[in-house]
Amino acid sequence: MTSTVLREGFRPTVARDTTFPHLTHAYTQVAAVVRERGLLRRAYGFYGGVGAVLLAGFVGALAGFLLLGHSWFQLLIAAGLGVLLTQTAFLTHEAAHKQVLAGGKANDRLARILACGVVGVSLSWWETKHNRHHANPNKVGKDPDIEIDTISFVEEDAATATGLRALITRRQGWLFFPLLTLEGLNLHRLGLQHLLGREKVDRRWQELVLIGVRFVAFWVPVFWLLPIGMAFAFVGVQLAVFGVYMGASFAPNHKGMPVIGRDSKLDFFSKQVRTSRNVRGGWWATSLMGGLNYQIEHHLFPSMPRPHLAQARLLVREHCRTLDVPYAETTLLRSYAIVVRYLNEVGLAARDPFECHMVSRFRRV
């Protein structure tokens, strides 16, 4: 039996029409062990500590902002805010998945306060998008995370690119991380577009009020106390760090893993495991990525608190080895290399059909 743990040498393929073996009882078997070990129990102490650290960080950033005055060192405060807001977004993600508190409504309230009132992004927009992703990760026509945007994640979308988007698509792997500097602004834009649209939105006005209060509390002091040029630079750095940190944390999870065709029907276990990738690194990777480094376990058990994911990983990895199901796991830097290469390969579909294939191939090398 070949090894089922995919490490640095793993080279992803786009399996648009692949149907994996149907494993009817694979999930129920491992889920029973997870429940027996108590890995779905709440971790109040851990999340209380995370909240305290984040609160201390925001208080420290405010103190630094007031003490520095008209100094370009304020941009360090802006970068720190970008990191703090990303870490808050991780906590929001966990509350939305019912990982933090005991009750569903309590988790929803916490997630809405954090998302709209602190991070400044619509929770209802994010939940709609994220729930679809969890239900059908990397499935064409179902997963919004691989739908066409500035970046094309499947060849069919890359082939339709024209104009400026085609120019970007042809080198999208190399442009991916620079473009993430705009992702923070894009997240705010998409959330507001959702809330101001005509479709029915749950708690629309509550979210708009929270985002409005957050905007006033965060940015009015910046433009009131700093020179105009420095204020714009402060906002730009904060948004850039937030966008890059968010994108760099979510990109390794699924990009470059198999893409499932529209008509493929898979069992839950195969669908979640084969389209997800873990990032090795232990406690530091968990702290850096808010638990997203255990993406396989998170997709199998979305309500599992962050501190228990490492234990679940041992169970799931052994279960995959027994069933001969590939378990993708690599380093953070290697995952970025995979993402860049995958996006460049998809971007080939947007190349000029008269461009020499051999030249294109060796340019990528």
C-alpha cells in the first residue's frame, strides 16, 4: 500500500471530472471516535485567553497611536492593526462555526459583533459564501471560492478572460500575493454591496449600524489627528497588511488541490479530505493561521474548537492511511509554491494561442 500522506513532493492536478471511490461509512467511523474522545467540547479558557490577548493588543495600538503623534512610525501601528484585525477575523470565523460559546445564538451574536463591529465586514455576506464553500469545497459551480474574480481558479474561466483581466490571468500566479494588498478593501466592498443590495438580508440594519460605528471609531481619529497624507498612508498600510495576511492564511487550504466537476457525486469524507490541505508547523502555525492549518479536520468537524484540532489530526490521518485515502500535508512555504504554480498553470488558458508553447513552458520554469 502506498503512503497516503502527501508532503513536499506533492504536485496537485486538476481533476475536474474525477469521481473518487465512495466511502459510505468513513466519516461516521472517525466521527464516533472524535465524540468519544471529547474533541467537540468547548474550550472556554482558550478562547478567553485569545480574547484577552486581542483586547490587550488593541489597547496597546491605541496607546501607541496617541503617543507617536505626527510620526511616520504610525505606519507600524497601522501594520499591527492589520495583524490584530486578521486575528480577530480568525476568532470571528470560529464563533460563526459555533466553536467558541455553548449556544448557537450566543456564537452568532459574538460573530456579528466581531465581524461587523471590529473587522468591518458583513457577517451575513461571509456566512452565505462560506457555508456554500464548506458544503462543496473546490466543486465547479458550487464553491464560491473558486468562482471567477480577478483571479481565475479553473481553466474554463481563464480561457474567457479578456482585456486587463486576461493580462493579469496570464501571470496570475506571480501576481497573486501582490494583488492581496487590495483584498482587504475588496472584503469591505463586497460586504457593503451585499448589505445595500435588494435581496433579503438577515439583520441588515444591525450590521450596517455596527459597520458604521466601527468606521467612525477607527478612521475618524486617524484623519482627525494625523496629517492628511499620513492618514491615507495609515489606512493603506492597515488594509494592505489585513488583505495579505487574510489571503495568505486561506490560500494554502484548497488552492492547487483537486477541482471537482459539476456532475461528480462524492461522499462527505472523500469530498472534504481530498480537496483540503493541512499546513505543518504545530503550535506556531496554529497561532499564525488561527487553526486554518488543520484544514482537513476543520472541514470534517467545523464546530471543533481550535485547541482540539491537533488531536483530531492524528485520528483522521490514521483513518486515511487505513482507507488508503490521500492526506495532503506540507509546509507553509511549500504550499505557497504549489498555489503559485497552480495559478500559473490555470492562467495558461488565457495565453495568446499564437504564442510559442515551448517559450511559455520554459518561462514558467
